Amino acid sequence: MTRRLEGTVALVTGASSGIGHATALELAREGASVALVGRREDRLKALAAQISGAGGKALVVPADVTDDQAAATAVERTVESLGRLDTVVNNAGLMLLGPVPGADPAEWRRMIDINLMGLMYTSLAAAPHLVQAAADGPRQVADIVNVGSLSGRNAYAMQAAYCATKFGVGAFSEALRQELAKRHVRVCVVEPGSVDTELRSHNSDAVQQQLAAAIGGIERLRSEDVAESIGFVVTRPRHVAVAEVLVRPTEQV
């Protein structure tokens, strides 16, 4: 099978688990060298070993992208070590749910910092390298994929702050797409519905029970399902830009 990303370099944030982990594997299977960015270095090393064991190439980059300098350094380390940067997947995220009355503003700030600002910092640092890759790279195109959410399209009770961050991801992505389109840097927002990851586990037991009751007994998406959608986006021909992908479980209404 043709490895459609052969000779390119990808950077994935939040690569230590869930969608980020699965996406790193997907891009490596397509031939990309992958920089694995996240805070849990032990998990990143295990993933790098898995990629290397399958014949791929991975770089472990421990970083907290909520710090603008750390995000910039992660991008620079990637370019210095792997030679270029063609694809960025901004996946790092946090979901802390609950009603607005009585909420802890510190939790709101954490979500804004991770879900939105970290994504923006990484995109800012990566943009010049992506423009360069589109100009002289093997595929003559580059990609930013931002992982949003169904909660970035529809607002839900108990998710006010989380929805605000994900609506922001959508707006930032579309504006950035317009800025970079003429330079053949494509920007896409991928918006998953309910995915079976550890994202929900950051909430209290009571909130998790409410989530389970709201979703019901449906079969949730797997991380691999979202990763395959991201793989589809970044392997399109140069003249095809997929700007938005909404993927949800079949039974989710």
C-alpha cells in the first residue's frame, strides 16, 4: 500500500492517550515521522517504541502547550530533529463539566488554556514552517487539524465553559483557514461526538453518571475512528481541502 505521507513530518499534541495516541499511529502508518507532544513522558516513550517497532520514526517531545514558550520550543525541536514540519494535529484537551452557578473559575481557566490557548500557541509557532513545507515539500501542501467537538457546534447545559472553548476552536480554525488557504496550508476542524476515552474521567463520579445517563447505552466512537478521519483529511490531494468534519456515533442524536 502507498504510504501517502512518506517524507513528511507530523506533530501531534496530547499524544499520550486517546485520540492523540491513535492519530500518531495513523500518521506513522501513512509514512510520516511523528513528533509526540504531551506531558506524560512515560506514555510518549511507550508510543514511540511502538511506532519504531513497526518501522516508523517518532520523536518524544515532553511539553505543556499551555505555555507559549513551551509550545514554540516543541515546534522548534521537531523541526531541528526531524528536518521539517508538514502536519500539525492540535488534540490536547480537557473537559470539566458542571453548572455555571457555583463553578470554580480555575477550572474554566484550565480548559481555556488547554483547549484553546494551547492550540493557538502551537499553531502560531508552526505556521511559518507549514508555509515553508507547502512551498518546497514533497506534497506541496501542509495541514493543521484542530480537534474540536460536537460541543463546538451545539451548546449543552452543564458544559457552558467547555462549549465556549470548543466554539472558539471552530472560529479560530475558520479564520486561520482563510488566512493560509492561498499558501496551500489547509486548516480543518474535526468535531467528534461521544468518544470512549479518558476525557470524561477528569470529572466527579456524579458528573460522569449524569453524562452516562444523557448518552445512554449507545456504542461510542473509538479513538481510532477519529484518527482515521484525521488521516483522511491530511492525505487528500493538494487541490482538495476538507475544512470541517463532524463524526459522531451512529446512535447519538
